[in-house]
Amino acid sequence: MTDFTPIHFYDDPIEVLFDEPPIREKAPHCPNGFVWNGQTFRVTESLSEWTDFTRRGRAAKNMRPEHAAVAAGRGSLNVGRFYFRVRVDNGQVFDLYYDRAMKNVDDRKGQWFLYRELTGE
């Protein structure tokens, strides 16, 4: 397994591309590509995937401990991130994530972000 070191942090919104859309929009699989700053990147390899269902801010205190323990394992409404480490067609390695939090009541969908670029050692 290759160790990766972050070289650039972006946290920029991106548009993702799927050959087949996810069955559950708020629990997506790895995208097949993404558009960032007007450039299209095709994913050639999914290197790893992980989730983070940590409740932050006020949401961290609004749940009973027994319910919070369950939510930490599977997430709850509008809480959680799905991370994907990918290699793209030009050889670059990026971490992407899907944030399940809704922007506002009129836009309940989550949002995709290009988190960072990495280099292998």
C-alpha cells in the first residue's frame, strides 16, 4: 500500500460524473469523474473509501447518547461525509467527498467537494 502525503488543500465544490447514478443519492458510490475549474477529470482508479458521521456544532449535543452511538455508525439526516481517494486520467491523486448536509430548505441535496491533492511516496 502506498503512503500518500497531501500537497494541496482545496475544499472546492465540484460537479461529479457517474456512468450509473447512485441508487441512494445521499449514500453515493465513487464517481467516474468530476469537473473542477472547468476541467474534466476521469477517475481511473478508486484507491480507498471511508465515511465520517461525526456530528458537529449544535448537532453534536441534540441527541441522546444511545441514539448518537447508532448515528455514529450509519449517519443520520443531513449528517455525514463519504470520502473517496481516486487516481485520475492524468495520474494525479485526489480526495473527494460528498457532504450530506443540506444547503437550505429549498435545496436538500448534499454537495460534492474536491478536498485535496496528494502525492505518493
